[in-house]
Amino acid sequence: MLSKTQFPGHYIQGYNATEVLGEQVSQFGSTCFAVCDPFVHENLWQHYDKTLTQKLKVQNETFGGECSDEEVQRLAEKAGAFNSEVVIGIGGGKTLDTAKAVAHALNVPVAIVPTLASTDAPCSALSVIYTPDGQFKRYLVLPRNPEIVLVDTKVISEAPPEFLAAGMGDALATWFEAQSCQQAGSPNMSGMKGSVSAFTLAELCYELLLEHGYEALCACRAGAVTPAFEHIVEANTLLSGLGFESGGLGAAHAIHNGLTMLEQAHDKSHGQKVAFGVLASLIMTDRPAGLIEEVYAFCESIDLPTTFAEIDLEGVDHEQLMTVAQRACAEGETIHNEPMPVDEQRVVNALIAADALGRARKERH
């Protein structure tokens, strides 16, 4: 099997990086269509408009809330009418995925500007498409990665700290899922084999989380940009993005997709649901007890969920868990990249056990 490793064209990170946004984007065109999440549109747009309009003709549009086929079509029509030569996405993960899909629809370059370090979406050639009411629908695999990913750590530090923690929850899955793909010989997101580089970066992502995650979250709570904070922003955004896309996905993200089927969990972030998926997947795949202890302790240290109650599923019944498992085990899902057969009952048992262990640890502490 051939191996394939994918990278964004340019990755720029640092304090006040926004100051060079217009200069960087103008390399790819003179007119740009900006997809902004509502918070950016209402509170931060002037910050971005100043740098962009020095070099470009700009139109901005507020993101509607879900990365759905309907929203992509709406925005693509507006961007096309503007004759946009570049699309820019500014905001959180779903905003960025939508901007990538809009650029793909128009066949123009895309610049990605995350305002949160809450997911590994920014660097990938992938958009996760949901239904308008928030249920997972499919992965849209794109022909190329973003031309630019620009991460202003001053902006990231001003976001609520729980978003940084959620990003660590998403990044937490990276090494375990890539390792599963490596062991099983399963393909990465391109359909080819992962490379040594991808697996090494995925492992580095996990190492940085353990070494700097708690310190970075403390810095974020204080509004300080420190070396540890920079390391975790890079782990959440770049290393996790490279690791999942070129290493491969496994059970944790499939379980996340299953959890989106339960309406009561919709208010929980992608990273929170992925983190719980990691715990269930480690139990399901019979990982060493010491490793499971290490991951639970890490989640507890940065307030990631370890129980059903913490993802708003207290009192969830067997029928609902089976709905989660059926979606997680659907044909073509990444759970089948694991190095052992997985079925729906095994997923249900793992979810129940992950919650039970999380509750027992809380009672013990």
C-alpha cells in the first residue's frame, strides 16, 4: 500500500499573528469572501477587517451555525456572486469546515483563521458535514489542504479556557487512533497508509498534552500566553491535524459521531465527546491498566468528561446507547480501523464501563 502525508501550505502561529493576515492572503488573490462565526462578526471583525482591507477587497458573511450541505450552498452562492478569489474562515471548527467546503465548491484557495484551539479541523483537507439539526452526516474529503492556517495566540488566549481543554480532548485521540491504524494496517483519511512522519507527530501530540496541558490551561485561565500555552495550541491545531489526517482515525471519533445522535448531548463540544470516546475506546480495545489510569488522570486534571453526567447523558438507557453504537459501527465508520473486530454490543459495554470507572474514581477522590 502506498503511504501519503498531507500538510497545509503555510502554518503561521504566534502572538498578534493577525497583523500579517492580509499580506499572507493577498498572495492568492485580490478579492476574498470571509465566513465568520457570529461571535467574530459581532465582536472581532474590525480586528480582521483592518488587516485584510489593506490588501484585498472583502465581503464577510455570518456563519449559520451548522456545517451542513444547505449552509455550504448558501454561502457558496454568495461568494460566487462576489467573484471571490479566496475564501477565509474565521472562528471555531464548524465555521472553518464550512469555509473549506465553500472554497472547494468554488475551486478557490482557502485561508483558515481559528479563534479557538478547540479542534484539529484547521489544517485538514476534510469537512465534517452535519444535518441542519446537528447530527453527523458524512466526511467530505477535499482535494487539498488549506493554503494558509494562521493562529493568533493572543486571540486564542482571550477565549474561554474550556475551549482549550476541549481542543486537548480532540487531540487526545490522535495518537491512540493513529496507533490503531498503524497496528492494523488501516488507511488514513486519504485512503492510503500512514507514514512514519505522521505516526511520530501523532505520538508527539500526546506527549505534549501530558507534559504541558495542565500548565497551559492554568495560563489560559489567567489570560497569559506562555511557552506551554504555545505548545498546546500547536498540539491541538497542527500536530493533531497532521496526526489524524495522515495517521488515521479509529474508535474515538466514531463514538463521537454516535454521541451526536442523542439530542441531550448536542450542547457538549466536539472535543468533550471525543475525549469520552477515547476513554471508551481504550477500555474496548483492552489497553494496559496503567495507560487507562494515565488518560483518566489527564482528563480529570483539565476538566474533560469521564462520566455520562458530564456529557449530559446521566440516566441514559440501553436503547439510547445502542443508538450511539449503531451509528459508531455503521459501514465505513473509522471504528473498523481498529486492530480487532468491533460490534455494537462491545461499544455499549465500553461506554457503560467508561462511565462506571469515571464515577468510581470521583467517589474515591
